[in-house]
Amino acid sequence: MQHAFRSVNDWPAVAAALLLDCPVWSEDKDYFGAGMATWTTATFELYLTGT
């Protein structure tokens, strides 16, 4: 079985995001494909500017 995360330090952010049903804002590629929305700075900027 392969684990989605390479860093054991990622689990608190994942747990909080899943509990609160909110996205994670990170450039860390370990979060992608983990079953929650993940925003990079670039996508967050697009959201804020409305483009």
C-alpha cells in the first residue's frame, strides 16, 4: 500500500481541512490528490482577481 503523504508533518493540515471541509493553501505537492481541495498561490490569486 502506498501512502499519499511523504511527510508525517502534513497530517495536521489534512485532518483540519477534512474536518472543517475547507481547502489547503500550499505549494507542497504532497497535498495534491489527497481527497481535498488544494490551492496554490497562483490559483488563489486568480480567485481573488476574479479571472
